[in-house]
Amino acid sequence: MKAALYRSTGKAADVLRVEEIPRPEPGPGEVLVRVYASGINPTDYKARSGAVPRPIDDFQVPHQDGAGVIEAVGPGVDSGRVGQRVWLYLVAAGRRCGTAAEWTVVPERQAVPLPDGASFELGASLGVPAMTGHCCLFSDGPLDGMTVLVAGGAGAVGHFAIEFAKRAGARVITTVSSPEKAALAEEAGADLVVNYRSPDAAEQVKAFGLVDRVIEVALGANLQLDLAVVRPHATIVTYAAEAADPVLPVRACMTANVTLKFVLLYGAPMTALGEAAADITAALAAGELTGLPAHPFPLDEIAAAHEAAESGAVGKVIVIP
Ligand SMILES: NC(=O)c1ccc[n+]([C@@H]2O[C@H](COP(=O)([O-])OP(=O)(O)OC[C@H]3O[C@@H](n4cnc5c(N)ncnc54)[C@H](OP(=O)(O)O)[C@@H]3O)[C@@H](O)[C@H]2O)c1
């Protein structure tokens, strides 16, 4: 089969190649999936560049997320799953074959039914971002009637965090840095969109209401804003590391009685992943999850696709194997 792969870490154009490799076979408990769309996330290009290195077993086919159709099942898997449309998560976690290939193999629980109304491009956008958004939002109980602040609401995780928070009955405030991103956050359903670079950003948020839960992409940059707008006993959940770690203003955090939490999808408990996967498919079936604008690239242009994602393309970069 045709696959994109790298054998060492480095710049996209230096290390990514498209080669013919043997098609993997599904082992016990696994399914073989014909991949129709493969989503790129920051974790994929950070692993490829070596910024956050992962062990390479001879070669690595990149990308955790994808969508396609189950073509064969291994021993112990219901053969009725053959022909099922699925979305995939954490495919390359500890495995050599991610989704940037014509076929991939995953444990069957990581191939989640994709409702007919949902495109493969949307399916390939879900794994890392939607599961991370879900795990962050619900890491501290239900949200009905609460006010949630999603930092960076036009980002991949932020987008799904807005949609899940609305679905869960929360009032949602989000921050962005441009009118183009504000439009995307409004489309996702945010009730209030604030430019985080505005000098009165905190006042705009407070005028809407104090915040119970913050889903944070840049803790150091935003902690002052977050502490200014949270209700006592609020929770700030962070899922991204910045270039430099923040200095923690301990007294201000104590005064706010705030709880700081951190989420890394790779270490999320299986129960949380299972709940997120089920809720994502239910939301898709209800038509309550949408994708950011997609930027599709053919597999042969894998290096250009990585460069687009790394340079901050607004929307979702997708590779079509
Ligand atoms: N912990 C985990 O398991 C996990 C899972 C997924 C992602 N991540 C990490 O989370 C980060 C975001 O991932 P992503 O896929 O959502 O990336 P993305 O699609 O590139 O979105 C990042 C967003 O963050 C916004 N942003 C940057 N600085 C901000 C600030 N100071 N205040 C508010 N918004 C800000 C950006 O908007 P502007 O450019 O307009 O500022 C952008 O929209 C990456 O570092 C990724 O590695 C971690």
C-alpha cells in the first residue's frame, strides 16, 4: 500500500516520504480500515519534527486521527463490522502505522461508528481535538447552566469544546485574535466572542457573567485574564504547554479558590476515552458537531500538508490517502 512515513525526525520536506509498504493485517481484537481522510494535529508534527519526540520503530507512518471504512476484522471481532464507516483515534500512539496511508489497523474500540450524515473529513478531525475538548470540559462534572470560557475558540480543540459545552447546556464565552476566527467561533455557537488582545477583554467577559470553568490553551498568557473573570471555586483546565512555563501567582489563585487541572489525551483513562467516543458519535448523529473549514492535500503532498498545519492554517488540514 502507499503510505507517508519518516525514519528520523526533522523538517517536513527533509524527512517525509511516500513509499510502498506491506499492508498491515488485523490481529486479534483489531480491524483493518481503508482510510479516506487523515487529520493532522500539532501532536503529529511535533512528533515528526522531534519537538516532542516519540520512539521510531524503523519507520513511522504519522497521524493519530482518520476516518474510513472497515474492510476486514481480526479474530474475536464481530464480522458484522465489515463495511462500517468509522472515525479513528490515537491510531499512531505506540504503533508504527498511523492514518497517513491507504490502510491502517487499530484495536476495534478505536474505530468508532461514523454516522452516515458525517463526512470522512469531519470524521478525521475528531480524534485528538474532540476527545481532548470533551475530556477537559467534563473532567469536573456536568455543565448544565454553567458559564464556560473556551480560550482560542477557533482552534481545533476550542471549536469542539464550544460545541460540546453548548450541547451540555452551558453559556459559552470564547476568545480569538481576529475577525475571521471570531466568525468561526460564532458559527460553532459561542454566545460571546471576545478578542483576547482587547485591553478590556476581562470587562467584556465579566459583563456577560462570571465563569465557572475555563478550557485553556495558553495558561501563562491568559492566567491573569482567567483569574479576573472566574467565580470562586472555578476550575481552569489546561491542555497545551507553551514555549515557556508560566510563573504561578499563588496568592491570586488562592484568593480565587481556583482549581487548576491538566489534561493529556495520551494518559486519559480508558473510561473517559470511551465516554468521549460515545458522546462524539451521539453528537454527530444529532447533527450537533461541525468541522472547521477543511484544507485537503493528496498523500503525495504530505510535506506541504504538514507545513500548512505547522504554519497555523485556519481550519483543519486533511490528507487524502
Ligand atoms: N493535552 C492534550 O492531550 C492535547 C490535545 C490536543 C492539542 N493539544 C495541544 O493544544 C494546542 C492547540 O491544539 P489545537 O489542535 O487546538 O491547535 P490549533 O487548531 O492550531 O488551535 C490553537 C488555537 O489557540 C489559539 N491561541 C493561541 N494563543 C492564544 C491565547 N493566548 N489566547 C487564546 N487563544 C490562543 C490560536 O488562535 P490565535 O492564533 O488567534 O491566537 C489557535 O486558534 C497545541 O499546542 C497542541 O499540541 C494538547
